[in-house]
Amino acid sequence: MYTLAFVFMFVLGCIIGSFLNVVIYRFGSGRSIVKGRSMCMTCSKTLEWYELIPILSFIAQGGRCRRCRSLISYQYPIVEFSTGIIFALIAFHFLPYLFFSRGFFVFLVVLYSFIFSLLIVMTVYDIRHKVIPDKLVYVFIAVSFILLFINMNPAGPLFVLPNLLSLVAGPLCALPFALLWIVSRGKWIGLGDAKLILGIAWMLGLFEAFAALTISFCVGAVISLGILFFSRKKMTMKTEIPFAPFLILGTLITFLFSLDMFSLARLFQGY
């Protein structure tokens, strides 16, 4: 039964991931996100339904347009597959709640699937355009703030008043990055990153956000150095590398493994 549920979440995630690709390409372009048929970016051929099956269509067509044979971006299957995996992992993460309340389990899975869908879009958009869309990050901040009032104990009431530590977690984590943006006039870090951290800290909690930031900096440092040393393009220490993908990856790892700064410290001490 559980296996079928995880398979369902993976398939649903792949389908949602296909829509997220549309959002990524059309957001800010003036094109409607919900209207208009999908088409080849090269020859403008309107795509048939069998050309839009997540992952499978890309494999069946050899990663090329059926009409003009131009290459299709690997972004499509990567986003679809990643969304499917993340949706299945979210369901697995909240599996214990299923034994207390099936309705609450479904509520949390849907809610966090929506949240991480937003984060996936912001990740890829930042990689492509080196900017985090304000509209998306504001939605994320609003949802994260609402999460403060949701009781994660299925045995209690659905809504509770958050404690002071939970309320200040967002501003406390975001403020240093906002100051870095002000001091460097946007050269060291973008204001969008500070806004994203505000939402991350409200979503995870103060100590969990510290863990997410630590993971983000560690992964970011390793990957950035790898890009600088192994990229074929000429890059310098001034080369702009988007930070949002690392923040969101750190958030995902922290969320799925229920990490905080103390458990992370114990993990490093083990080495």
C-alpha cells in the first residue's frame, strides 16, 4: 500500500514538474502561465499530447524535437524527475502522521509539495537568470509565516499561536544577509537571497535554519570551487554564481532529515 502511495506521489510530482517547467520558461516573459499550448522553442511547432508525457517523451524522442530535430533542454526531464523524487520523499517524511490522522497527513503533504514546488521554480529560475522572482519569494514568505500558526502535533488543535523564538527566526537569519547586501551594494549577495532566507527560517525554525545555512555554504563552496577550476569558460572569483540553489538544497536536506544545528554539530564531530 505504501509503495503504491509513493509511486503515485512520484508520478504526480513528474506531472507537476512538467508544469513547473512551463512556469520557469514563461514567468516574466509576458506569456500566460496557464493559457497557450506548449511549443518547440526553436521551430514553434505546437506539441501534441504524446510529446508532453513527463520524462518518457524526452526519452522516446531522443531528446530532440520531432519536427526540426533541435535538441530539447535537459532541464525538462531533470525538473520533472527531481519534482517526482521530492514529492515521494515528502510523503515518506510525513508517513508517521498517517497513523494519527489521514486527513492531516494529506494536508501536510499537499502543503509542503506546494512549498517545494515554489522552491524548485526559484532554483531553476535563479540558475537561468541570476535573479529570484519577487512574486514567487513573497508567496513563499507568506506561506512560511502561516506555517508558524499550524500545530504540527496531530493530536492537538490545527492552529496555535507561535512562540517568540519562531517569530524572530526569520528576521534574525535574514538580517545579516540584508546587511551584506546593503554594505556591498548588491555585489556580494542579492537582496532576493535575504528574502528567501526569511521564508526558510520561518518554515524550518531558528536552529534548523542555521543547519540549512551551514549545509548551503558547505555545498556552495565545494561546487563553486569546482566550477572555477574545471569550467571551460574563463571564470574568476568575481564570476556571479547564484546562491539560491544552494540555500534551497540545504533547506531540502535539513527538512527531509529533520536536522538542526545541534544534530549537525554531532554529525561533524563523528568524523
